[in-house]
Amino acid sequence: MAETIQLEVTRYSPEHDAAPALQRFEVPYRKDWVVLDALNYIKDKLDGSLSYRWSCRMGICGSCGMMVNGEPKLTCATFLSHYAPGAVRVEPLRYFPVVRDLVIEMTDFMVKLQKVKPWIIRKDEKSIADAEYRQTPQQLDVYKQFSMCINCMLCYAACPVYGLDPLFTGPAAIALAQRYNMDSRDEGARERMDILSQHEGIWACTFVGECTKACPKNVDPAGAIQQYKLTAAKEWFKSLLVPWGAK
Amino acid sequence: MTRHEAKGATQYTPYHPRWYRTRVSTYWWLWNWYYLKFVLRELSSIFVAYFVVITLLQIHSLGRGPDAYVRFEERMRNPLMIALNAISFLFVLFHTITWFNLAPRAMVAHLGGKRVPDALIACSNYVAWLGISAVVAWFILR
Amino acid sequence: MERHKHDVLIVGGGGAGLRAAIAVCEANPKLSVAVISKVYPMRSHTVSAEGGAAGVIKPGDSLDEHAYDTISGGDWLCDQDAVETFVAEAPEELLRLEHWGCPWSREPDGHIAVRAFGGMTKMRTWFAADKTGFHMLHTLFQTSLKYEMVIRYDEWFVTKLLVDDGCVQGAVAIELMSGKIHTITATAIILCTGGCGRVFPFTTNANIKNGDGMALAYRAGAPLKDMEFVQYHPTGLPFTGILITEAARAEGGYMLNKDGYRYLQDYNLGKPQPKPVLRSMELGPRDRLSQAFVKEMEKGRTIKGPYGDVVNLDLRHLGEKLISTKLPFVRELCLKYQNIDPVKELIPVRPVVHYMMGGVHTDINGSTPLPGLYAAGEVACVSINGANRLGSNSLPELLVFGARAGRAAAEFASKHSAPSAAIFAQAVDEDRRLKKQLLEKTEGREHIATIRDEMQKAIENGAGIYRTGTSLGDAAARLRQLQQRYTNTVLDDRGLTFNTELIAAMELGFMLDVAEAIVRCALHRTESRGAHQRTDFPKRDDEKFLVHSLVHRNEDGSSRVEHLPVKITRWPPGERVYGEQTQAKDVQAGR
């Protein structure tokens, strides 16, 4: 096993540089080190000016998403051994504006998340004295997968539609909308349908399917979007054939 | 400089240093094999449309009588047409297989509280396809 | 410098901060409320909590029993009035979260399911698979998006609280994206910045847990309480410190030393049974399990791994089906981060710092002695956790005290006037200090990372699981040296845009203050209680030390420790007993 491994890391400072460029570093190679450990080594021992986001080191906070050798990955869950002995190229998440080094601007996602109304919408809310809404384990299973999203945005970095059309609502936001649509306690499907059936909503998706491949939590956003397309199409037909039945 | 208009998001005017936006190349679909496969899958619909047109022409010539049909067959025997039809057939096959394999992701069925496995939904599509093809083939070849 | 004005400013956007923000909105919709966080709220460390949240809802359980478990688990250092309020409000808050969409795990008939947890005599821990904190935080965050009047300053770092006329008046913050310094004035400020695990070298805590709020309050003149009580979680992966949830033991895992022996039976924790027994063996309280590890290490019965001594956690006998349904995250963590499959192999574990019982001194409504300053969550010390926190109490704590602090701050802000213009002079001073001491400094020989490593080593050696007067004294001296060396640091990164090294430097300054407070309080308390164990004073001393340690910062930068008596209402101090000894008698004594 080699003692060290090469890392090529994107550097960009908007105050000095016109465009991002790769910089080479040599870091110790350990079998149980992930790419994030290598970045921390660079920051602590080689160059303190390297900027990147990270927090939990265990794949649950979603901060450390970056492109590793051209694929969107959580750097805390990507072992160096997977790439050794070759060099590991670490770049900021694709299709987002680069602010500095490996840090991207993610306000676009935050706005889209809010737009799809990711909260329980009900006509009448229960009071605390009335105890819980009953929900069987089967009902929970229906939306559980979509509730696992850690907002890491790897799916956006994998989606060519988002790359070509930044107005696209995107996989994670739609999957989270679907999580609420399918929650037995929610009654807001109609409200969300109006937002999601716009052009930049579900219909911009062409089922490339890369988002699901990139997702580290098996949320299957592509599946969520296609299921929602079926639901939206059914609702549209229903509204044509049975216009008085519309809520 | 972008302005974010959603309420509840930060309502001060953000200061934007010079962000860098990488232009997405027109040849993005060559970046990796999966993107290429996707574009080919989408393009295959052109060949599906072509097959439909050919089949319609075939039926039309059938309706015009045996002479018209013989002329149709002559035109089809041309090596260029054979090559085109062979390529189209491969694309249609590709189209069908990718469609059936992706169908379970859109059609989620629940039986007795458990989710029907994806393989079962895909298989039922294949079985239906082969079944109907067998019936059609029996009619035609008899 | 840009100025912003709000009525209530909440520092920290985790479970407590978001709950407080919603509480302020509901208490008084006319107030201008802002949440400022150094990371996006869904990155807050609440997200990594796994096990569950305790709340009494099942028949056969009672608030008194939950209270007693908490108080005895805390080795009688808990303020009993606060505990009584906490156990009464916890089920309501958890239910409210369910109404907001939290996907709690259910029984087959649709009711909320509960499970056993270490230190609890009855099953009362609500859970959402094994990602309870994740689901709670995302539910809170997504619900908070509904309240459009909450202004969020995402990735802004508070460097100082502004105090004038004996009241808190606002804060100075750096906007990470641009490096600009802002002044935010507020009538009330709620600190919800979490704990300080990163002061220690092995911790489950994320990179962002640096005791920011504790240091901010301390420097502003609010006292810190019970800082010597640092909870170690007995089962963390070595090197990464990733936590293997208590639930793994609650479902029936065994802890084995190098001879494959369930060593906990040697430490007064009951006899080994094939199935888990509440409050016995592997389900004993965390501090007793961590102490057992140290004793095994001294006897040479632990395994020497590449990152230090470990023992083994054995889940193999539980079977793949149970592990996949009840502990899927445990399996995922072991495979993805240490390449171990719990279904087939033993998991190497060691005690890692997990929670800080101590923090900013608050009363039952989250208010500190500094008017206008409130605190809730792990940053605060109410105290409901006393000398040792029971698992599954900290998540409901966020909700209960986040809501109480929110309501109290809203009331304060409605009644008091807006801050004066005089504090802007203080803000300008702070701006100047930041530039001179950090950003524009070119001379200096020390690096942030080096000092941070040395601080962590010093405190683990001096103020770890077992402490002595000598080890603490050494740690104190070492920390004083490091404070000195800290003034001699120079940054590699002088940029303005997203300068994470600048943030790390400020976090290190906060951590050094917090570390000193921990050591100071530990030196002062000459007894052993809960998580604070001194080999030179091994017994609990209720006569002298049934008190909280309050550490204040003096004008000249030194510190002084005062006592605050513990509030006892219905449960006089008793022996902490586990294993076969019954607790029924003790609970009844409290009636």
C-alpha cells in the first residue's frame, strides 16, 4: 500500500482569482480515511486557507457534498481506498455557483424547499388533548423513504435538467413535497399540486434517474417524481371527466 | 446578482461576492456513460415513431391490394432500408427494455400492506409483451 | 457596518432554537424574531441524535416515575421543580411535534410506540426508527418555514454579545459569505448553540459543537453552572467518535472485554441475563458504564486497537431481521465508516464525550441572571440533568425549554424598550478587534490546529473520566499556557469570502474559555458524583456538595466559583442503585 495519495482540490477566491483552478496536495494514505479526513489534514497541516463545509462526519447532516472524481459524493462517506493509488480530484458540487474553493451557494435550494410547502397542511388541527393522529406502520411505510432526505443536494449535482435549467424545482424538493402528500395526516396535496404541476415542477423532469443513483440515503427522488407525474395526470383526467368532483 | 423573493428566506439584501458559474457544455451528455445512455433512450423514441410509420404504410399497402403490397416489399428489400430497419429494431428493443425496467419506479403497488417488489412489476410487463407478441405472431404466421 | 433590529434574536438553529422561534411567533405574532446560525439549520447537531425522546404516555407509567428516574440518574443534583415541570410538559411537546408531522414509530394499531432506554424504569422512550433527532429536526425546520415572519441569518457567526446598562442589547456577527461584520440589536436574546464536545479529542459531537454560546454568555457576565459534569457515552467508534446508540444495548447487545466476558457484572450493575433488563448490566446508566471501561483498561482487560483501547459490542445474537428493522442505522454506520458488519462481527467501542450537563445557568423559564439573555437546550443548565443525563431526556429538553425560553423572551421583549444607540460604539470596537487580532495580523508563530490538538489532549488527560487534584491542576496550567499562545496565532487565510479558518480561530477562543471553566469547576468540587469522578475524593458528599457550581468571570479575566443550592422538592437524596435492587420503595418515598 502506498504511504501517501495525491489530492487535486479546486481553489477559488473571488477576491483574487478569475476562475477556479486545481491545486495538488500530498496526504497520508490510511485505509480507513475518507476524503473528508484528507481535506481536514490539508487544512490542519498544509494549507489553512482551504474552505469547505462539514459537520457531523457521519452522513446525516448533509454538509459535505462535493464532486469526487466527477461524481457527487458525501466526502465523509467516500473512502480514499476506493480511488487509491490514483489521484483523487475534489471539486465543488456541480451546477451550483461556486463561492469559494469547495463551497457552493445553496440559497436556490432553500427557496425551492420552502416553495413546495413541506409541512402538514390540514383543514382542522387536532388539539393536544386529543392525542396523536393514528398512523399504522403500513401508512408510515408509504412515505418513510421520502422522509430520509438529508438535503445534501447530491441529486441536484447529478441532474442534467437542473444544470441546463436552473429554474427546475429539483429532485429533493419534489421528493419532500411527495413525502407530505403521502403522509396520511396531511391534507395539502391539492395545494402542492398547483405548485408542482407548473412547467419547472415535475414536468421538467425527463427521468434521467441520476438523482436516485447519487442519493446517499436511498430516497429515490426519481421514483417520487414519476409517481407524482402519474398522480398529477390522473387528477387532470379526473378534472376533465368529473369537473364537479374537484375539491 | 440574484434576488430571492420567497418570503421567510433571508430578507436582508445579501452581499454577493463574485460567484463563479461553470457553463454547462452543449456536450454534457458525453460526460459519462449514464448520461449517454439516457440521451440514446430519449432518441430511441424517434425510431419508435419511424416503426409506427412503416407499420402504417405496410397496412395501407395491404389494403390497396396484393400488387401494392408486393411493391412495398420490393422497396423494403433495398439494403439501406434493411440496415435502417435493423438499427430501428435494436433501438425499439432498447426503448422497450428501459421502459419496462423503469416502470416499477412510477407504478408503486401495495398488496396486503406490503409493497409489491419492483422485479414483479417489471416482469409482468415483459410477460404481457411476450404474450401479446406470441398471439399476434400466431395470427400472422398461421 | 450594517445594522439590523429585532425584538428577539435566537442564536442557534437546532431543535431548541427552532422550537423557541415558533414559540415566540405564537406568543406574540407582532414581535420581530430572527434566528442566526453559523450553519444552515438542518445541519445542526440535533440531526445526529439516534435513540429517542422520553415522554410519559402509556398506562402503567407515571410522571413521578419519570421524574424519579431522572433525579436519581442525575445523582440528586437535578433541580426537582424543573424536573417536575419537564416531565409534565415533555409528552405534550412530543405530541405537538407529532401533529407537525414527525414520523414517530408506531404500534400495529397506530398508536405511538415506546421502547426501553438506559436508566428508565418503564418503557417511555418515543422513537422514529433510529434517527429520532434527524426526524425531529427536519420536522421542526420544515414547520418553521410556515412561519414566514421568522427572519433567518444562515451562516452568520456571532462573535460577541453586546451588554449595556446591565442588560443584553444585541450581538455582533460575521456574515460568512461576504466576511462583513453586522450588528444586530435585540431586546431579548436566546442562546441555543448546543454543547462543547469538541473541547475533547474523542467525541460524538460534530465539528460545530464548540461551546460558542457558553463562552459568549460567560464573557458577557452570565455565570456557567455545573461545568465539571461531562457525559461520556460508553459506546463510540474509535477514531471517528461516531456514536453507537444506546438502543443497540436496549435491544439486547452485550459488552465484552478481551476475554469475551460480559465485564459489567463485576461493577454492581446486576447479573447477566440473556434478555435486556431495565437499569441493569448493559442498560445501566452511561457514567457507570464508562467508568467500568476505565477500570477494565487499568486491569489490562481491554483490547489494544490502532486508535487506543477498546472493548467489543456484540450484536450477533440478535439476528439480521431484528438489526435491519430496529437498528438499521447502526448497521449502516458500522459498514460505511469502519467497514464492520454488526450481523457477523464484533464492534470495537470506547467511551467518547457525548453531552455536556453543564452550561449557562438558567431558571425554569430559560432566563439567565443577565436581563434579556435566555438559554435553552444543551447550552443551558436548568438543571434537569444534574450530574448525569439519562438517555432520551435531551431531545424533549430541547422542546420543553426551547418553548419556555421562547415564551419568556417574547414576554420580556413585549415589555421592554429597544436597545440604545450606545452599543454601536461597542460593535465598532469588536469590528476593530476582529480585524486587528485575526484577519489583518501577519506576525505570529502558532497555528489554530496545533493549539486545538494540544487543548484536547490536555483536557482529556487532566479532566477525563477519572480526575485528581494533580491532573486537574496540570490541565489548568496547560490551558493557561495555551491561552497565551492563542494570542500569538496567525491565520493562513486572510480572505473575506467564506473564511472558515477565521471561524475556527474564534471557535478555538470560545473552547479555551469553556475548557478553563470545566477544569476550574472540577477542581473546586472535591467529591465524586455522577459523571464527575475524583479518585482523590471517591465518595459523594451531600453535606458540602449538594449544590451547583457557578463559575463567574471576573473583570480581570480570572474566574470565581460560587455555590447554588439544589432545589429539592419531594425526593430526598438516596443511593443510586441498579441491577436487582428494587426502586419501588424509593419512588413511593417521594409521594
